[in-house]
Amino acid sequence: MTHLTPEIAGTFARLTLSHLEQQYPYKMDLVLNGPEDARPPIAHHPIFHGSFDWHSCVHGWWQIMRLMRRYPGLPEAAEIRERADRLLTPEKVAGELAFLSRPMSAGFERPYGWGWLLALHGELARHDAPWAAALEPLARAFAARFHAFLPKLTYPIRVGTHFNTAFALILARDWALVHDPELVPLIDTSATGWFLEDRDCQAWEPGGDEFQSPALIEALLMSRVLPGTDFATWFDAFLPRCAEGQPLTLFTPAHVSDRDDGKIAHLDGLNLSRAWCWRGLAAKLGPQHPAAAVAIAAAQRHLDASLGHLDDSYMGSHWLATFALLAIDHP
């Protein structure tokens, strides 16, 4: 099974550093309330104005900070620290917060960017530096949005794109375990209410622009919410033929026909995120579970399909290394 090495970490770090402050092209999530809002991305986002869009910039930061923590001797570490000292400051965080206070901003980056911002703060808190303290007001603002949003979300969003509910809750829950204990039971109650009775998943996927597996990301969330034996019971009902390699769609890497097409390039992300899910599910189920071996094999197949294509096109290179890191550095 492919694992993170210093050489791979350096490759990922260099790739992400190359675009973390690249301002154009940039896809704004912006409602114009008046002509004064028609400003460059950096005017709205003093920190997260690179990497094509806000959320990719956020998780690009998560990625390089995690890489530096895992391998503090990386040649790229000095540049990472310099950028963090320069950009992750209270003054620039205040600018990001100001954007959230604008009218029509309640749905900004919901829920994908919310989850990734919490993940970034959680990673920064593991460093002996002032960066987490600087970012904390922004993290608390997004946590407050989760607290307000989850009770009124009657139905989960199951698509395999940025709107997927389960993926965001995995990230938010990991953060909340350390930084917001009251958010954990809200996430757990929401997840069990939506997913506990799901049975015999048909896994009609992937869609042509998906970078998440709706089936596997739901299962990974439930693996965090349910204790071991309860999760195994749920999983065996949710994917009852998993040990037989069925549904076949979940075991077959997606074909990426055009990596210059930003939506089709999402399918490389699907392969990488499925690898992350399969490894996490195998770890939770344990080696004695009949699905564990097929899950590990499926993870490697999906990795092999896309790990060599991270830098084929900017439509993938501005974000895919983050999902590659998730897939090969699973705890």
C-alpha cells in the first residue's frame, strides 16, 4: 500500500506552494450587493485568494501545514513558515471575517469550505506558533454556522460534490472533538438520524463531475459516529455484498477522459477520496472482517489510477494533492 514519504511530501508541498498565492484564474463565490463588491479576489480574501477558489486555497494551506508537521525537515519548510507568518495574521483573518458579515453570505462555501476551514484550524493548533490563535475567530464563525444549520437541515445532501453533507461533517467532527465538544453530539445525532436506517446501498455512481463517493463517504462518517461493533453491523447492512466486491461501481476506478475539463477532472479526486475512504473503513472494520482485504485492494487500485496525474492540468493541480495526502497518509 502506498504511504507518505519525505520525497512524496516534498513533491506535494512544491506543487501546492506553486499556486497558493496565484491570484488568477480565480472562481469567486460572491453575491454582488452593489458595485462596490466588484473587486479583485484579494480584496475580499486577504488570505485565501489563490489556488483557483477559496476552498482549494484553504485545504491547500491544511496540506502544507500537515506536511511540515509530519516532516519538519522538509526543504520547503522554511517557505511554508514564511508564508504562514506573513498571511495567517489577526489583521488578515479580520478581512476574511468581514466577508462573512456581508449580506447574502450565509451560504458562502456551505458546507465544504466550512469543514475545510475547521480542519485547517485544527491542524494549525498542532503547531507551536501563533497561527491557530489568529485563525480561531474565523473557525468559531464557521462552527457557529454548523450549529445553526444542522438542526434545520431536514435531509442530507448526498451528491458527490462540494455540497455533500457527510464529507463536511467528517472534517467538522474531527475538529470539534478537540475544540467544540458541544458540536460533536449535534453532528452524531444528525448523522444517525439521516443514515442509520440506510440499507443495501446500490451505489449508482459516479456522476460525471463527482469527487466524492456518496456511498463511501457516508460509510466513513458513520465509522466515526458509531462504535466498532455497532458500525460493523451497520456496514454489513449498508453494503451487504462488499466482501464479494459488489456493487462493482465502488471497486472500479473512474475513467478521466479530459483532465483539462475542470468538472471531468473531479473524477481523479473521486479516485483519491475513495482510496481514503476504503482505507479508513478497513481500519475501522479490522483485519478479521471479510470486507477488509477487498477494501485495501480497492484503495490501491484507485490510488494507482490517479496518483500519477496530480499535475497534468491546473484544473487538477490546484487541489488534487490534498486528496492524495488524505489517501496515503491515513492515520
